[in-house]
Amino acid sequence: MTQSTEQGKGTIWLTQEAYDKLKNELAELQGPVRAEIIERISAARDEGDLKENGGYHAAREEQGRLEGRILQLKDMLERAEVGETPEDDGTVAPGTKVTYKFVGDDDDEAETFLLAAREMEDSVEGLKVYSPQSPLGSAIIGAKVGDTVGYQAPNGRTLEVVILGAEPFTG
């Protein structure tokens, strides 16, 4: 995988478990959940004046959120790379467990996270998940153990981290 593939609308790395969970959520939203909202909209329409019908407006808002989530899930599932563990060569890539510290911190202040889609968070108990599109995630893709990498934090400050470890996530 190249760094440019991972940025923006690139590939999303997921375990099979996370992929299946998202696929099941999509099926649930497209089936029973969508049908229930359509039924509520129809029932509210039958009540008459839609301008003052709070139930109708609430159901329409919920339908909008539902359709947005369905589009998001479809997009993620189309771009998903399922369960292919990256090489164990000490290079940071989606699907790696990364240990890093900020420049100037002691080694005992190091943190470890999984570089993958945020939707993986429920599948990796006790491990933070950072997206490859996050400021830190996008900055360190391609870095090797021992590299120092700078990136711009959301607050505008430039931070530097040292990569202490990068190993494939095995679930």
C-alpha cells in the first residue's frame, strides 16, 4: 500500500469481525430500521396538516440521519481491505500496532494504538484506534521504527513523535 492510497478516500483497513459488524449494521438499517421510519412518516402524513406535525418532522430528520449513515457504511465497505495484515518490517501502515512517544518525553510515556478505521475500536479491547486520515495517522504512514516525524495538531501546533514500534495487528 502506498501513502497516497491511504489518504482521503483511500482504503480502510478492517478485521473480518469489524467488516461483518458493519455489513450487519448496513443490512439492519436498510431493512427493518428504514421500513419502521417510512411507516412512521406515512402514519404522520395520514394525520393531516404536516406543518404542525412534530412526529412527521422528527421522523423525516431521523430518515435523513439514517440515509447518511447508510451512505457512509456503503462507502466504507466498498473501500475496505479486510484482514490483510501488513508486512512485519517495522514500517507504519494501516493495520499496524504503533508505539510512539513525543520528542522529549521519557520512554515510559510511550503510547500504543492501532492505525485503522475508527470503526475497529469495538473490536480491539484496551487499544486506542487512530484513523490513517487523522493528523498523526497520516503523518506517520510509511515511517519506520526509530524515525522522528512532525505533524500539525488540530490546535495548530507542530508536534514531533518518535516511532518506537510498528508491528502487524493480529487481533
